Amino acid sequence: MENWIAEVRGRMYVNKVTNLDIAEHLGVTPQYVSYIFNGKRTPKDAEEKIKTAVNEIIDQKKVTE
């Protein structure tokens, strides 16, 4: 597992962000997000897009709390 994936998964766990949350935010399927995390897909800019999505989702959750 790449370091960035482990970092993102940790932030997701702590902030209760799911693959479904990320998928909906990016307009892809939860399965596709899982493929990225499992290394089955390596799209260009995946790290940047997923980190940005997680940050934005966390920010949105803080606003609604």
C-alpha cells in the first residue's frame, strides 16, 4: 500500500468518511474508489483528487455539526 493511501485511510477512519462519501463527491462508484485504494487502478492525479475530496468532505461535516 502506498503511503498516501494509508494516510488517507487513517483520516477517513478518524473522521468517519466512507468510500461512498468519496465516490459521491467525485462522481464515481464506490467500487472504483476501492480499486484505487487496493492498487487495482492507478489513475492520473488520483492522490491529489482523493486527498482533496476527503478534505472537502471533512470540512462539510464540520459545518453541519
